[in-house]
Amino acid sequence: MFFEIRKSDSMSRRDRERLFKRNEILNASLRIFAEKGFKQTTLDEIAEVSEYGKGTIYNYFSNKEEIYTAIMEEVSFIFSSRIKEIYSENLSVFDFLTNLTKMFFEFYETNQPVFLLMVRIRTDFIESDALNKSELFRCNHTETLGLYREVLQNGIDSGEIKPIDIDNFITFYRGALFHFISHSKHNGNKNSIEENTNFIINIVFNGIFNQ
Amino acid sequence: MFFEIRKSDSMSRRDRERLFKRNEILNASLRIFAEKGFKQTTLDEIAEVSEYGKGTIYNYFSNKEEIYTAIMEEVSFIFSSRIKEIYSENLSVFDFLTNLTKMFFEFYETNQPVFLLMVRIRTDFIESDALNKSELFRCNHTETLGLYREVLQNGIDSGEIKPIDIDNFITFYRGALFHFISHSKHNGNKNSIEENTNFIINIVFNGIFNQ
Amino acid sequence: MFFEIRKSDSMSRRDRERLFKRNEILNASLRIFAEKGFKQTTLDEIAEVSEYGKGTIYNYFSNKEEIYTAIMEEVSFIFSSRIKEIYSENLSVFDFLTNLTKMFFEFYETNQPVFLLMVRIRTDFIESDALNKSELFRCNHTETLGLYREVLQNGIDSGEIKPIDIDNFITFYRGALFHFISHSKHNGNKNSIEENTNFIINIVFNGIFNQ
Amino acid sequence: MFFEIRKSDSMSRRDRERLFKRNEILNASLRIFAEKGFKQTTLDEIAEVSEYGKGTIYNYFSNKEEIYTAIMEEVSFIFSSRIKEIYSENLSVFDFLTNLTKMFFEFYETNQPVFLLMVRIRTDFIESDALNKSELFRCNHTETLGLYREVLQNGIDSGEIKPIDIDNFITFYRGALFHFISHSKHNGNKNSIEENTNFIINIVFNGIFNQ
DNA sequence: CATGAATGAGAATTCATTCAT
DNA sequence: CATGAATGAATTCTCATTCAT
């Protein structure tokens, strides 16, 4: 499960239970949102999958959008954290992107719905404008971009990579990667994470020209 | 406008008018579908934007899904045609992908909603299963893939490009390109079509490594 | 066809044509009303079956209800006439009802939709209150009842039949007959008109008791 | 009211309440269906008469047809049960039909809408094909017919009644009876149940011939 | 007159949210 | 808190009727 209690020490039993149930609802919702999108997902379904009453859900979230936002914030937080971790290792652009790519593939492997949901947000950003309202979400996004930029700028400065337009490259790379991952299963891709990672990294760093 | 009367010669005035109005409805729907997606789009809105009564819409299409399908079939047909044209010039992989990339950028420039809608389908394929039912749509898709494959295989055989996994490359390339284009405006990309095309082609063919 | 031009002599060509077309519409409507009832029948269907444009129909009738009323008035008129004919022969109750019964069976044979429609009215009398407004319809009904009553009263007076409650008998007899005829096909009844007539007349006049 | 809770012992309060409300909806619908027929009846009206919100109705039935089917199944079940009871007394044809006739008159007296609805089904069988789908309904019908047949066959074998065509007689008798009852009020029939029963039974068993 | 396109009032159905228990 | 019944606003779709050509 994606939503799990992590720092339960400092909480009262009541608070822990509350958080636990809240997470159960989020996990159920996550799966359905990922599969169907925001509008398509009904509260009846969330209630059924989460095995709580429909009314109960409203004790934890004040409306459907809030559930979606909570998920997206957590998702963006997790991704942001993972990226930060990799960033903190002070790697070359090549190693940074290799690790990043591997991390996304692994994430897909273990948390497919979360990943698909993230991809979906990038298209659906209009379906629910909750995200635009979410300070946290935008903040994570901006912060992450900053890390990417820094690594790439260093790579350019050190001569590791060509002096490309950084922001465009980020758009390009993330689009390619997320799309590739989310369509890989559908397209019958049977390669291992390493093979897929190498495939992408190879293209991006060396190109497909022979020589 | 995307839907326009092309071969009106052989039609009666009545038929031409009917087609014209049908196209008006399609053009209006297209914009809204592109912006909001299938489920989000209401018939009231289509009626309002197309400036017809709600009932009138149903004189041209038997339900909402049929409008969506009609659009998608036309969109897929147009893209398929453009790709075929480029393919028929018997170009090298480099020139093929360069022209293709330019074509997609140009398409975005002149028919932004159509392009966005196409991108949306790739995520939304669940929202409406109309597409799965559309023989024409699937057919265009398969045919297009065949062209890609042939060009790439020739490129590999002739030694122009490395012996990459063709299907994975197609997934990668299309994902990258479509995502890049659809996010370029949102990301403040001010480059010309040529600049953007070169940017992408350069990465894909030469990589970002410095030498 | 049920609606046919009968007295066309005194009419101008224009009037004859008008009447002819009006009848075509009525004949088409009749079939559909008989099969589906008033509400279920759409003007689109009437237009299609009658092979006239929807608008044309409104040149002959000012609304759907008027078509229905026109049919009902004609139907009630025809039945009323047939009953009058039989009545005018001054028959015994036995012969009167025998002829009447035979007539209804024959009518069903040649004009099944008309007959079914008539039966339907007896249940549907609420669906369209047109009938309540139709003076002619009520008039035919009353007149017919009068004939029945007279024949039966004469039969009672002459000692042919028992002194039964006349109005109740009429209700009973008509209900039985109409229901029997309209369900006969559905129930797999393969008897000839004579056999069916005898069957009913026999029960009504002699009863089913053995002796 | 027609729908009432009968075996509430084994149910929880919640289930009892749910059943109670479901019955309220059915009773309201029954009246309207009887008066107007299936198509004519709107959910707005059912909601209004049953004094529930329109949405509430959908918590108990998944669509309008299901309400109609539920009613028809119950109606057919009740009638079937009553007929079985009378059948189980092993009566002569005369007593069987007398009791049956009385039962139908009594039923009309206490549950007029239910009776009218039943009569309506016999004409409307096309309006909603729900009935064709209802196994239970067809089953009750077939079973009931079987009882009629058995009683009549015994009557023929024992010499009580003439050797008539049984199926045709059933069609005749039921048509006559149902029509008579449903039109009696409308026709100003003021007789008691006994008088009406005797009237019909007398005709059917002894005929109207004077000796 | 003939036509069929245009229309909107009306009907069924869905679903987020409220609320009494 | 937990629950699910109640609700009505919103949505899709139908169809009698009008009207311009």
C-alpha cells in the first residue's frame, strides 16, 4: 500500500487509528483514480473498495476533490523526496538521470497505480483545479525542477553534456520517460528495469546515429 | 477550423449544408473535448458553443460518444495521412523523423485543440471505450505503426542508425514528442518550430553527451 | 387498406388528392398505433411508414392526437355501420349475435390492426383524452349500444332469451368477444371463423353445463 | 395498500424499514401505472406520490422498468396464490369458477388499481418487455393455466360440463370476466358481488336461451 | 404543399453531499 | 464516529411541433 503510517510514535491511539483509516481510504481512492480518472470515479466506488460507509469518508475528507488533492500532494511529495535523495548524492548528469530513470521504473513496478495517476495528472490538470489550489503540490514541483536544473547546469559547466536548453530538455526527458513507462506494459515490453533504463539513457546520451 | 468541406462538388445543396453544419458541431465539440475531456464535456456546452439547440445535435449524431468517435476518427485519419505523405518520400530515418517532428509542431500551431485531443486520447483511452469499437481508428493506428517500423528497419539495415529495439523506440519517440509539444506553451517555450525540431532531433540522433 | 376513397365523384382533383394523401397517413398511423399504442408511436415513425415528410403530416393534421382521433372516429363509424347493417335485418337475438360475432371475426381477419386498435382503446382510454372530446365517437358508441339494447329487449319480450340485465350482458359479451378474438392468434387458436363463432355463441346461449 | 410487510420477524429494523419504504414506493407506483400505463407514468410523479425524492427511488430500484416488473411479479404471484387456494379445495367446475369469479370481484373491490393494472398488462404486453424477461411472471401464468385446465378436464371427464375446447374456454372466460369487472364501475353497474357473480356464472353455465 | 432541419420542454438516470440514527 | 438512506442538481437523450425554403 502506498499510504502507510510512518511516524506513529508521537500520536495517541485515537490519532493513529484516525490516520490509519484515512490512509485506507486514500489507498482505495488512489487505485480507482488511477484507473478511471477523477470524474469517472464515484464515491460509491471509493466507499465500496475502501470498505467504509460513504458517510464515513466525509468524516475524513470534506469532499471528493480533497481526497484527490491529498493523494496528489502525497504522490508529489514522495517523488520529490526520491529525486532529492538522488540529487543529494552529487552525481554526474549521466548517473543522476540513470538513477532517476531506474527509480521511476522501480516505482512503476511497485506502485503502478500511483505512477499512472501521476501521469494522468499531467493530462488531466484541468479535470480538477484542486491541484492549482494546492500550494504543496506546486511547491514540490518547483523544487524538483530546481534540482534538475542544477544538475544539468553543472553538467553543462563541467563539459559533461552539451549546452542544451535546460528547461526544454527537462520537459522532453520527463515526457519521454513517463510515457514510455506507462505504455510499456500495454506495448508488450518485457525488458528488465536495467534494460529499459539503459535503452533510454543510451538514446538520450548517445543518440541513435551509428557513430 | 479543423472540419471543413473538401469535396463538395458532387453533393446537393442540402447535403452540403448538412455536412457544413455537422462540421460546425464537430469543430465546437473538438475544442471542448480537447479542453475538458470526454466526460467533463456536456451536451449543453456543445450546443451553446456550436450555437445550435441541444436537440439539433441529436439530428446529426445519435449520442455524445458518436461525436467523440467521429472526431477521433477524423483526427487519426488526418495524422495517418500526413505520416503517409512523409513516408512516401522514401527518406532516411533522419529526414523522416525531422519532417515528422516539424509536421507535428506545425499541426499544433494551426490546430492546437486537435493536437491536444490526440494527446489526451493516449491517457484517456478508458474514459470512453468508443475508440476500442472504432475499427477505423485502430486501423489507422496499426498502419501508421507499420510505416514507422519500416523506415526504422531500413535505417538499421542501411547502417544509418544503431540496431535499437524498434517498437520501444517508437513508444519513446512519440511519447517524448507529443508531450514536449503539448507542454511547450505551458512551459513558456518561445522557440520557433525549426528550433524546437532541431532540439529534439539533435538529442535523439546525437545524444546530449559532449562528443 | 382501411382508409380508402369512397365517394370521390363530387370532388375536385385537388380535393381527391388531398383526401388520398390524408388516408395514406391514416393507414400508416393506424398500423403503428395498433401495434404500439398512442404514446409509444412517434411522428418520425408515422412519417417514415407513410412515406411523407414529417412536416407534411402537419399539413393534414394539426397534431398527433388529431390523427388518433380521426382514426378512432372512422373505426367507430365503421363498426357502428356494420352493426347497423346487421341490426337492420331484424333478426332474432341468436341470429343477431351470431352475425355480429362472425362480422367481428371477419373484421379481425381482414383488418387486424384496426381491430387491435379498437380493443386497445378500451384499455387506453386514458392515454389520450381525445376520445372524450370526440362527439362523433361517443355518439357512435351510444347509438350502437341502443341497437344492442333494442335487439336484446325484443328477445326478452318475445321469450327468446331469459330476462337478463341487458347492459351488463352487453358489457359481458363484448368484452368476451373482443378479448377472445384479439388473443386467439397469440393463443394458437387455429379454428375457422365459423368454428370460433359457434364456440362462443354456443356458450352464451346454451351454457357449458351438460344438459 | 397492496404491498405490505408480512414476515417481518426475521428482519433487522433497518431491513424492515427498507422493505417498508420499498413497499410505499411500489404502492404509489402501482396506482399510477394502473391509471396511466407504463410509458405515461413519470418518475417525477412516482416520486411525488410516494413522497420521496426522485433520487431515493433509485436507491430501491435501478430503473423504472424494475418497479413495473416488481409490481407485476407480485400481482401475478398474489393472483396465482388465490387461484391455487381455490383449486386446492377440489371443487366442481361450477364451484371453482363461482369462487374464482367472486374472488376476482372482491379483489377489484379492495384493490382496484391492482386489478386494473393486471387487465392493462394483457393489452400492454408490448409497452414494456420487462414482463417477457420476468421468469417469475411467466411461471405463475403457466402454473395458473395448468390449474384451470385440470379443473375443466375433470369436469368434462365427470360429465359435469360439455366437452368444450378447454384453452379456448379459458381465454373466453377470463377475457369476459376481467373486462366485465374492469368496466363495471364505468358502466354504472351497482350490483353486489354476489349478483354480478351469479350473473356471469349463470350465463356461462346455463346460457341465455330461455330453456 | 412538401420537406426536413431546428428546437426546447420533458423524461430517465447519476452522483456528490447532507443528515438522522 | 460510522453509516447508509435521502436528496436534487446536473446530465443525457427523446420527440412533438414549428418554420424557412
